[in-house]
Amino acid sequence: MLFVFYMIHENEGICTQQFISERLLLPKQTINSILQTIQKYGYIQMALDENDKRNKLISLTPYGKEYTKKLLGELYSFEERAFISMGDQQRANLLEGAETLVKNQLLIYEKDEKKREVK
């Protein structure tokens, strides 16, 4: 749920269920369940995407923005303090490893997409 809040916060205006599902590599059903829950509590709202009527754009309500700002603000602060406490070489290794992970994820995702297109 935290990652869904993060995705909506960072991608407001372009965020759809499919967008979140693809970025987090989670099934649409899982994302749908999370979105229904957080919508029930008043954190998000959905509106038809004028460019693609099959999708709904997801945005934070004022209540959701307040909640997310606090939630992510604490997370960002925690991550920053942890990162700063690491040595230079540890930070370099972490960033290098993260870059490799993202590149590999993209390659695998692209291969999977090509397989789906063939079917």
C-alpha cells in the first residue's frame, strides 16, 4: 500500500491502475484491491481519462495529500539519514547495484512484453 501511495504522489495527473501495476510489477487485481481500500477511506479519487476512456486517472484528495505528505515525508527523512550514515564506498556500491537491478528489470519486462505480443 505504501508503494501505491508513493506512485500516486509522484505521478499525479498520469496515474492509472495500469500505470501502477506496470511500475510495481504487481497484478492489476492486487492494485485494484488496494485502490478500492484507500478510496473507501477517502485518500484518493478517480476520474475518467479524457484521452483514454477505458482508464481512470487516480489522484489524491486533500485528505490523501495531507496523509501522504506526512507518511512519505517521514519515509524520505528516514531513508536520507540511513543513506548519509553509510560510507562513500557503501553508497557507491548501493547505487551501482540499484542501477544494475533496474536495467535487468527493464530487460526482463521488455522480453515478457514481446512474448505477450506473440501470443
